[in-house]
Amino acid sequence: MASPDHDMLELSRQVCAGDRRALARAITLIESTRDDHREQADALLAALLPHTGEAIRIGISGVPGVGKSTFIETFGQHVIAAGHKVAVLAVDPSSQRTGGSILGDKTRMEQLSRAPEAFIRPSPTAGTLGGVARRTREVLLACEAAGFDVVLVETVGVGQSETAVADLVDMFLLLLLPSGGDELQGIKKGIMELADLVIVNKADGDLAKAAGRSAAEYANALRLLRPITAEWTPEVLTCSSLEKVGITAIWDRIGDFRSAMDMSGMTDYKRAEQARRWMWGEVDENLLSAFRRHPDVREKLAELEGKVSQAQLTPSAAAQMLLDAFRGV
């Protein structure tokens, strides 16, 4: 591997020294789609990689309106008070028409964003399958190198993004509303299976009793599912992000989870598997990009798409023709 050039080495040094502006520049470079920036980003990441791996990586998701932002702000402040540095990677939904995204996380997490021990970075998904920004993994590594030892990845909501996020974090938290019944029926089994910890939020005021009942129902549902690993059995907790109740218990259970996974070797094993899948994901992305840019493919693409749309040609036959063009057959 070619050595990183002087500029990237200097930028990596600044990131590792905790320079927030340098971290922001590094992430902008990592997220760039320009080919020359990609080469620089690879050099930068090579320099940062030895300084990564010490943080606990936590994915957070939940149904719309569950209060993810309020939870993250309250939880982040609690973790900072415990002596940690927190990075929040909030993956935003990009517009399918314009490619724009709603980057309002610093507004939604106003107090946390002002804390010097916190770093909030919204990242547009840019249409990436699963709702997770393609470079979220690399941004996560940059934050670790900058000294943030707790990294939170917030997803856009319950859906495909959960599977993608679960594949880049150590622990997955699922936030739910105090409803139960119909709410429980509406939660996909696959989402519940991903959760290492289920949290019923908004357990305050008139909803306090409902939250307790919901937690019991969710706990019963979890018992029907097989735990992901033998070292940890998911459980259900309640909290009020608004009143800051139950946050300590959640942080304690996260600590218990990390200890159990570290002692069993599961953390290292899981991260190794994630890195392997990440590599193949990059292969898939780059192959598809090269395929779409190939001049012979581009020449035939419009005509074949038209024939498929008008039912003059089967999609499988059209795909084979494009593949043949790519291979020069």
C-alpha cells in the first residue's frame, strides 16, 4: 500500500490530537464522491486505523415520534458526565429527487451539540440501500481516532436501515413507545431480533403506567426469540428522556453488555466479521459503479431499458446483454 502523502499524515495527526475542525474536514473528505478525494480519504484512513477500535459503537433506532433525538441528547449528556466523549452520527433521509437531506440534528440536540465533549455529524444517505450513509463506517473510525469513546449511530426509523446499522455497531438499541397491543403487532420480528436492548421511552406523566405494561409485553415477546449470542439475553427497560429517569440503568446495562462481549471474545469476532462484509460491500459498490460507467454498457442501456419497459424483452435477457457488453463478449 502506498504511503499516505504528507497532507494526509498531517491531517491524521490533527484528528488524533482531537482537533474538531480537522475531524470535520476529514469527514467531508471521506464522504466526498470525487475520485481524487477517494484516494486521499483512503490514505487518511490508513493513517487513522491504528488509532481506532477502542470506542463502544451503539446503534439507536425506533419508530417515528418515539423521541430518539431527545433520548440521545439526555443519554449523551449522562455519558459525558460519566467522563466519556460522545460522537453522534445521525443518518438523514436524502431526497430521491434532489439528493438533498434534512440536516437538523444540531437543532434537535441543542444542548448536546454545545458540549465540547460531544460531536454531532449528520450524514445524508444519498440513496444508499438500507438508509445508512455509505461512508458511515469510515466516519465512525475517524471519530474513534479523534478520541470519542462512545459512538452513537442514529438511523432514520424502523425499516431496512436497522440491518445495515446492526452490521457496523457493537450494540443495537431499539426505542419503542408506551403503547403495547397494536404497537407490538406493528413491530417486525426481524427488528426485534436485532435488538440487544429494548427501551420504552416517554415513561412519564400519564404514560408511566402504560410504559410499564408495554415493557412487560415487549419482554414476553423477546422471550419467544432466540438470543443473538449465548453471552447476552436482551431485556426491556423503561426511561423518560424528558425527566432523565432510567438513563443510568441503561448506561449500566450497556456496560454489562460490553463486559460480557469483551470477556467472551465476541466483540473482536463480531468486528472482524463486519470488516469482512464491509470489504465485500465495497467490492459490490465499486463493481456496480464501474459497470454503469462502462462505455459499451452506457451505449446499450437506454435501448434495453426501453424494451424492458415495453415488455419487448425480459429483464433477465436485458441484464445478460448488459453483462456481455461489460465483459466484451
